[in-house]
Amino acid sequence: MLNVSMTLVCATPPVDGFGEVVAALARFQRDGLPVQLHPGDLGWYTRCGADAAAAATRTWSRDGQILAVGLLDGPGVLRLAVSPDAFDDDDVATGILRDIAGSTSFRAEVVEARGGPRLRRALIEGGWVPDEAWTPLRRDLAGPVEKSDLRLEVTNVDRADVRVALQRASFDRSTFTREGWRAMAEGPAYARARCLVGYDGEVAVAAVTVWSAGAGRPGLLEPMGVHREHRGRGYGAAICRGAAAALREMGASSATVCTPSDNVGAVATYASAGFVPLAPVRDFRRAV
């Protein structure tokens, strides 16, 4: 644990307190604000195991209230979410920056900080430079979602192998396993999540996991993939429509996703499913 100011405290959550972090992150999700780290991102990381997910997470709190959450998602990549109530909080911004600059166990070379204008200014003032551009997309769920062209199946423990196989067939470097699916499904974030598999007839062609942050809040698609042998047939857009419908059924106010801006195919797929591209936003990279 590291005190970065008189009142702001940075900590690694205990495994049995991870649900509290998920709940705080859910409260950060609001329509009309930047698409930042979501409970679903923590939920997807939990496929690596509960201990690993807790170890990769940091919280910044004041007087017992969590004001920011960070996930070290890959070597040196820190993904952040800041409470909207602390977007302009100098202590939170400078405290986070001081911690990631001085920590050896939680050192970040790249920072995703889409929310929190004060934090973004602090990074620039601290010498961090713009890095990869990402395009957030959002679909409003106030009205009905058009029916998907695929038959959708919600994954349960008996059908987890199908979901795992589709993930591995959709992403060349995927290491997803049945044990990973079970670890994810047993995590606190998955209480508001579903894995969907899309079938064309009897053939499983696409999959997506959707994560709710609670009624009236934005939900997330993470991840979505189409089997490499079945691409170019509109299955990506179809599974995204199914994902949006599932989130609406779960009470989400909108469906969100974020993809690298240079992945024009992914941006086009989401847009064809009714997701509206928002202004691209860049990560930050440590200059030295």
C-alpha cells in the first residue's frame, strides 16, 4: 500500500474484496461520458484467475471511497477509470501520476486514460506523449434492437467448450481455456454478464461476451469474434446486434465497445450493427 498524498491511498484489493472494486467501477459508468475501463474489462481479465485479477488491479481511495481503478492489462499497459465525481480532482490526478511514475511493481509504459480531463492534463504536463488511437462506439438501447440473423445460445458450464473453441478460432494468439471460462464465470463481474454463441444453422460461427454495469448504465461487449473460416458473411454485425439486444434485456442504457482506430474493418462491423463511432482518443506513452 502506498500513500501518495495526505488523503489519497493506492492499494491492491484483496481477492475477497474484488467485488467491491467491480461495484465501484460500475458506478463510474454513465452515458454521455468517455468510454473508460468497465467492470467487464475486469471480468474478462478474471479468466486468468481471481488471484491474478486482484494482483493486476489498483484502487485509489479517499476516506474509504474508491475514486479511481487501474488494471495492468498486459506488460506495462495500465487502463484507468476515474469516478466522474473526481474528473477535475487535482489530488486524484497528481496522486495517480505520482504512483505510476514511482512504482516498480506497478510500472506503466502506456496509460489508457479516457476519462478524467484533469488526469489527461497531468499526464501531458508530466511529459507523457500521445500513443495509439482508439475509437469508442456506442449504441443507444432506448428502443428495440433489430433481430439478429443468427440463432443465439447463452453459454452455460455444459457448453463452455463451444465458447472457448470459438474464441481460439477467432483470435490467433488466444490462450482461452475451459478453466479460464470457469474462473471468469465464477468472478463477481460475471453476475451481470452473458456469453453468447451465434449459430448459422447448426454451425457455431461467432461469439461475444456482454457485461452489464447495472440497470440504466452503459454495458460493454468484450470480446467479440468471428470464426476465421466464416468471415465476410455479416456474422460480426449479426452477433453484435444480438449482444445489444441482450444488454437491453439486462437493463443497460447503451452498448459500448472500443477498438483500435486503424482496425477499420472492426469499426465498420460495429457501425453496421448500429453502433455510432465517437471521436478517437489516444493512449499515453512514457516519453523516457
